Amino acid sequence: MWDGTACLQAATTPGPTGSAGQRDAELRELEAALRALQVTALNFGRSFVNDAGVRENYVRRIAEMSRTILADVRAGRATPREGAELAVQLRNVIMEEARVQSSVIGRAQAERLKATGKTIEQLVDATTEKLFPGRSFGALEPAQRRRVFEHIVESSGRSRPAVTSQIPRWRLMGRACVAFTVAVSVYNIWTAEHRVHAGLREGLVLGGGAAGAAMTGAATGLVCGPGAPVCSTVLFLVGGLMGALAADRIADRYDEELREFARWLGEGW
């Protein structure tokens, strides 16, 4: 005779929800993935903001250089050819300095657009063809040659508009990524039971991600070669993620030490 015992037993039998340990492990994996996302946003944000500043400085420096040399040429303090040669040389130097200061992604993109700076000979030929189609530089009159050299000096002070116009967008995207990272970190720390400990852990993971991106960034030239923005971006991304995950594992392993340090800083448990 059925008395409902079977139903009662079924109701009190644990379902296939998994053990508490398994749920904790899954939660830890989710937290690690979210921290990796934070690190990715932070690394990209820092890169965008940095590259926007580098590009602005580059545009300003080449414009000032061009104006100074052109004024010297027109004042007779330098010949047109001397001015053109100096402008080309300084433009290439400023360009290389900007690439050194750029992020891995920014440098790769710049190298894709222009691998190396042009020589004075290349610019003389190209400018002569542009101003006097079908004629060689050697066949030009002195006044026409002067015009070629002055045009080279003026052109050395102009940047690529398609790239320069992206500066505000880079800065906006960079600040948004950094703001997202800071907001998530502040939320994690504020809602944590032990805020000092949470802050130490956040700092360790974010620092590990930044270090990982920097280490892989130093190797992109060897791995990807010049002018490979896709490869450089992937390597930069992977380096940041690996650094963040490694730092997260270190934080787990030395969690008791972090807690002890938090106690030393005054946090009660």
C-alpha cells in the first residue's frame, strides 16, 4: 500500500547540484575569468591613452621642426637643399622616437603603414614628379629646384590625416577601458568582507596582467616581425591574460600570507 514514503524520500534526497567544493571551484574559475577581463581592459586602455599622447607629441614636434627649418631657409641661414636634408633626417628621427614610446599595438600599426622613413633622394624624385610631371630634377631651373626642396620641408611637418584624426577616439576608448577596470576593482573591494585583503589581491592580479603584457610586448618583434598588428595584438592579449591568471594562482597559493599582511595593515578578521 502506498503511504507517501517514497515521495518523502525523493524530496529529501540531494539532487545533482554538485558538492559545495565543486561550486566553490567553479566560482573561483569565474572570478579568475572576470579578473582576466579586467586586465585585458586595463592593458588596452593604457595602450590607447599612451598612443594618443605619443601621436599628439609627434604631430606637434614635426610641425615645429618644419616651421623652424623653413624659416631658416627663407631667411638665408640655410640653403634649400640643406633645409630639405635636415627636415627629412629629423622627421625620421622623431618618427623612430615616437615608435619606441608607442605601445606594442601602436608600433606594429605604424610599421605596417610605413616600414621606414624615405630618403632625400626618394622624396626629391617623388616631389619633382608631383610638381613638374614628366620632368627630372636635373632638368629643372634653380627656382623650380628651390620649390621642390621647400615643398619637402613643408611636407615633413604634415602627418597622415587618417591616423591623426583618430587621436580623440583612441583617448576616449582608452579612458573608457581604464574607467571600467577601476570601477570593477572598486566594486570588488567595496563589497568584499575583508577590503584590504581584496585590494591586495586586485593589485596583484592587475599587476601580473600588466607585467605579462609588457613581457610579451618585448618579444613581439622577434615573434611577429615588423608591421604585424594582428599578431602583435594577439600576443599582447595572450601575455596579459597569462600574467593575470598566473598572478591569480599565486594569490591562491599565498592567500594566507596575503591575509597576514592585511592583518598587519590593520584589517581585523
